[in-house]
Amino acid sequence: MSETRNPTKKIIGFVFWIVILAAITSLIARNIGIFSNVAVVLLGFGAVVLVHEFGHFIVAKLGGIKVEAFSIFMPPMLLGIRRTSAGIKVRVLPRLFGKAQDEPGGDTSTSTTAKKANESCTEYRIGLIPFGGFVKLLGQDDTGPVKAVDDPGSFANKPVSIRMAVIAAGVTLNVVSAAIIFMAVFLAGIKLPPAVVGDVVPDSPAAKAGLKAGDEIIEIAGKSKDLDFSSLIIEAALSGVNEAVPLKARREDGSVKEFMLVAEELPGGTMRDFGIIEPVSLKIAQVADANELLKRTGLRPRDRVKTINGREVKNYREFAEIARGVLLPEVVVGVERVEAGATEIVESRIKLEIPPTVGEIVSEEDLGHIYSMVPRLRVAALMADSTKGQVRSRSLFGKIAKKLVIWIGKSDGGSLETGAGEKLQEGDVIVAIGDVENPTFKELRDITQEYEGKKLPVKVLRADANGFESEVKVVVEPRRPPGGKRALMGIVATLDVAHAVVAKTIQATGGPEKLEIPRGAQITAINSKTVSSFYDCISELRLLAGQKATISFRIGQETGGVTIDVGTDTGFVRVKSMPVENLPFENLQRLYQARGPIEALGMGYRRTVMFIEQTYVTLRRLVGGLISPNLLMGPVGIITFSYRIVAEQPFIYYVYFLGLISATIAVFNFLPLPPFDGGLIVLMLIEKIRGSALSEKTQAVVAYTGWALVGTLLIYVTFNDIVRTFFS
């Protein structure tokens, strides 16, 4: 009966797979761009895996070990070819047309040539899933113990030295292929961010050491060849606790300075850092939504900044210095724009804001102030629904804002309202929090921390559609986000410089004397010149540099005034401007290209060694608790990142990434833990020392324990990859 139904099952199966194939073909045809990128990713990453397996295969053949199968791509099998005594045997889709692919012939999928030949034990296969490949050795199983087989060609029956050579061959070939890939990349040339200081984060190790924008790092930790910006990031992240890392920097005047930097985990960061910001150019980068960029900034991708407030700028450092020091509500940026082959200069007005501090806030001395006067705070954005992140910034301003912890909170860090009460809104001026009137940034942080998990009353000044301002009461509930160091309430705060209300005056070391102006006072005039904002105050005080000035104020119905000597020290005005909308400048890049094959060989070798060393140090720091496991990337993350590179960058960058992956796979596969190759070699060393192999039961326990640990880690990193990919 079963024989009667068998042809029917085959026909049904054939039709089923034809329908599936047609559906897949149609889907690919409608999304050819996406699928072509996916195919490149799978083929590239699979090639790295296949190289590893080929190493096992070729050495096993040379060592006389029987190789049952060597497959390009993964099962189910599409095509299998094996040389038999009767000729060449071909199997096509054996799971569809006949018996399982590991069973001997006798089915309709098999054909044999008439030519006689020496029989081969190896079937060469092509799988249907275009990813990687595998090698199957007689008596060897990656998922369990080595099986005892009564065959001289069995893996278990070969000397330990041969077996170790077979296992080590995969790792060795990955290292060799990584070096070849990097050699080819540097022979062709690749643009990478140079080891140049774009800027430094205030109060960071780099800032304290004296590094400046424009400095070029020519040596770090004894390494001086082929340095790019990633070298600085990695040396900082992988340095030991309190380890001073030596570096040499060439200044713009040609002089060379030596520095010793101890990396720290900066506020808002996920790993230890020197506080060196990557250099950027003056060219606006491509963004996901060019229309959104144009709407918010008036700029377009590929625009090149030429002037700011009428002053020509030649590099990003000059642009940043002018923008930070202008202290005006907005600046006019002139850009060179190419449209339809014609070049024109287009001006755009960029709004500015002033953060409450220019560094990490430890004491009142770290607050931004104008001649000791600290302005009130304004809600710049609500992290729960802010859209500012839609225009992703590569500029100093976007990167430095996170480092300075001007964020009071994040979307998952606090509740902006309780019950059906009023919400905080963008533009609200904070006039009271808890029992403190006109709080400074430090007071706001301290009170937020004090009220963690409690209802915190906040009073704000809010303008309506006609500009009329009125007080509104809000209740928030600060919360500490998972892994956070303090309670947050969900806003980004800047200084309210649109008004001239003093939250507090402070005495800062090296700054002006503390002015006797009461909290909440409104500055009304400077030397009888009426002022309505701190922008006006700054402008008037700058005009009076080196002279005396009388600052008049009003609080309630009372008036008063103080007289000061307006110094010329720029430290008397300790605030910096930042664009409201971060400008996405392209990273500054330099061509890294060898002058010939010999130099390319050296560059490829050094880059391979660098990535191998970094992978080992990363694992060591991970075990030591110095690096968070949340930073690890698994297969999902690697494939996702690979897709982004293929879709957004020139192909040479994906080739470079494959070299990195090949070097990293070599390290991971050599870890002394089954089922990794390094773990198998450890078992063989034990066998060599004992004079006999461990029992199959013991090997099984070791193998399955290893798989459990690796599986747990894989689940963990895959979960993080999914969260980063779809929810971050």
C-alpha cells in the first residue's frame, strides 16, 4: 500500500516546492534591491565560515582522514557529487525525490556515468541555503564526543598530532584569509577616519591632559603605523583600570607633544573613553530623511559649509569655535550647494541654545554663568516624544551633548505627569521644583534624585499661541532607568537666555566676584541700556570690556543695582552656544592605501594582528567585568550591521568588515571551551598527557556542558541584537 502512495507523495511534494519556489522568486523580483543586499551579506559572511571549514577539509585529506561530505552552503542538499567505482554519482534534491541525503543511492535522484574510476568516500555537495558550509569527518561530531569507528581512516583512529592539525587548520585559514583580505583592501585603498582630534569633551581625560582640536595622534601605546580613529577608541576601551596609556600628538604648528591618558567611563557612555571626539568635515552627510533635514535646518545632503555669520571657515574646528562663542539666538550659515550642475551659495539660519553646563556637574562652580549670574532653566525637549533624533548628528554638538549630561532624563527614566494633570511641554521655563524657586541645573538634579519614585511638584512658565506667559503646575515622578546611576524625569534642559531672570549668582574659582543680585531678579538695564534677555546682557557687557558697568535689576516691586569692573577674561562668561538641531556633518576621512604589494602585505598583517589582539583583550576585559556583555554582538547583530554596510557604504567597507569577522572568528574558535576548536584541542592535549582519550561519557558531558554555555550566551547576545535592531 505504501508503495502505491509513494509516487503520489512525491508529486505532492514536488508541487509544494514548486509553489514555494515561485512565491520566493516573485517576492525577490518585487524587492530585488533588498534581496541583492541580503544575498551579498549571506555570501560574504558564509564565505568566511566556508574558509574555516575548508581548512579542516584540506588538512583532513592530507592526514588520511576520511571526509564523508564537504558542502558549500547549508542543507537541505541541492546537489551531491561523489566518485564511485562505477563512475560519477550525482544526487539532486534527494529529500524531495528520494531517500535522505546521507543514505546510499538507489533512488530516482541518482545518476551514474559509465566511466570507471577509483571510489572516493567524499561527497561534494551544494546546499539550498546560501550560507557558509560544513565538513563531515568520519567518527567526528561537533555536537558530541568523538565516536569510536573501526576504520583506520576514522578521525578517532588518527594520531593526536594529526587530529590537532585538522582542528587548528580552520582557525589558521581564518587568520590567513583575514590577512589576505586586509592586504587586498589596502592595496585597493580605503577611506577611514584619521587619528585626528576633532574636539575633546570638557573635563574628560583628553581635555585635562591638554589635547586640542586638530592634534594628530602619531603614536599610541607604542603603535605608530596605520593608525586611524578606531585605534584611539579601542585603546581607551580595552585599557586596564587606572592604566595610563602613552600617546604622542603632532600639533598643527608641527610640534610633537607627549601625553599620558587614563580612560574613564564618561557620563552617558557605555565604555571607558578618552573623551576624544571624531573629526568631521564641513560637508553635510546623507540622512534617512532629507526632507526632514531641510525642514529643520534649511540644509541638504552634500551641502558644504563655507561661512558662519559672514566669516569664512576652512575646517570644522573653526566652524565649531565660532558657533560656540557667538552667544546669539541664531547664526547665518552659508553653504555651497550644487544643483543641476550649477553651484550656488545658499544661506540658512540655524537656531542656537545654551546648555546649563560645559562639563560634568559636580558643584555649583560647574554651572554655566554670565559674570556669576546663572539663568533659569528651560525644557528644550521631552525625551518621551522628542523628534530631534530624527536628524542624526555626526557633529561635535550632537556627540558632546550626550557626554555633557545635559539630559535630565530619558523616555524610560521618568513620568512627565501623574493622573490627568498637566504635562511638561517643550519651551516651559522652570520657575520652581519642590520647595526651590528658580532652581539651577545642579539643584534640579539633586531634587530629582531626592524625589525618586515620589510625586514631585514642578511650576513652569508657559507661553500660549499669542506669546502670553502664565504659570502652570505639573507633577512628575522621577524614576531610575535600568542600569542607571540616578533618577530621571524625562526632559532635556537648557538655559533660559531668552529672558534675563537670574536663578542664582555663584562664586566660581578663577571667575568674577559673586554679584549681590537676589534669586529670581529680572535684569532690566546695563549702564542705562535696557535689556530683555541674557543675549542682550552678553552683548552689552562685551561692548564694555575693560570698563565699569552698572547692572540694574528688579524683583517684585523693588529695584536695585550692582557696579562691576567688566574684565576682558573670557572665563567671566562661562557658557557656550549649541545648535538646536544637530547638523549631520560627514566624518573626516583619509585614504589608507599601500604603495605596492609588499607594503600592502605589511599593512594587512598588522591589521590582522590588531584585531586578534583586540578580540582577546575584549574577552579578558569581559571576564574581568570591565566591559559590559551588552556590548557584544551576535549573528543577528553582525548580519544586521553587515546589511547596513552593504546598503549604505561602498563595497570595499564590507570587504574590510569581512576581514575583521574572519580574524574575530579565529579567536572565538580557538577558545579553550568545547564545542569550539580550542576546546577540542584541550581534550586532545589531555589525551596526549594521559596516554588515552577520555571516555565517551566524559566527552559527552564536557561537550554538552560547553554547548549549554555557548547556547546561553548566544541567546543572550541574540536578544540584545534584536532589541538594538528593532527597538533601540
